[in-house]
Amino acid sequence: MILSLLYPEIKINEVEFHQDHMHPVFSFKESNLLNIGFSKEDVNDLIHMKDQLANLQLLKGRENESKNKLPLEDWIEKGNEKDKYLPKGVSLKLIDFKTFYEQRKKLMKEQLRIVFDMEDSSIKETHHEVLQ
């Protein structure tokens, strides 16, 4: 539902769309995260963050199936820089996921404020949970 508000140009009733993890779920295996240098404490946070809005996008079904387990930076290098919430100047490497996540979350929050016609001071704690 929230993704459809962030991507109003997408006609979900005309084409099959999938909820896609920008950084693939496959990348968030504990052993993989530990091997690339995350601490055990970070691993637990990252495993939780992977399924949150800031790591999700809507993709056409076939496009999502072809992306599959491809790391985000590789997928973007193949010319798939379509997402309007892709933070500029931020590394797309998994080791930099927390920065990517926080920057993308800011972009999405800004858009949701516009969609819901809200100002910073009117956002309640209940809305905070949506973007965690």
C-alpha cells in the first residue's frame, strides 16, 4: 500500500508488479554479513532493516525475476537506475547499507509528507514506524 503511494505513476492494476528488495534478501544471510565486515550487533539490525520500506521498491514482475539475487550496485550498473528514491552520491555496496537505507528513508519521508500534506511538526510517532 505505502509503495503504491510512493510510486503513483505505476498502474498496479494493468501490469503485475512485485515488491522488490533493492539489496536482495539473499545478501542478508548472517554468514555473508559477518564475512564482509559487519559486527554481530550490526547483523541483527541489518536483518531487521532488509524488509523495511527503505529497502523496498515496486518492479514489474519480469524485471524483478531477472534481478533476482543480483547485488544492487551490479543491477544499477546494468542500466537500471529508474528508482526515483535512489540517493545520489551514496554507495550502493552492501557494506554501506546503513547509509543507503537512511538516505533513501529521508527521500521517501519527504514524498510521504507531500502525499499526506503534512509538515514535519505534524508527523506523529505512529507514522514513524512505517519508515523504520
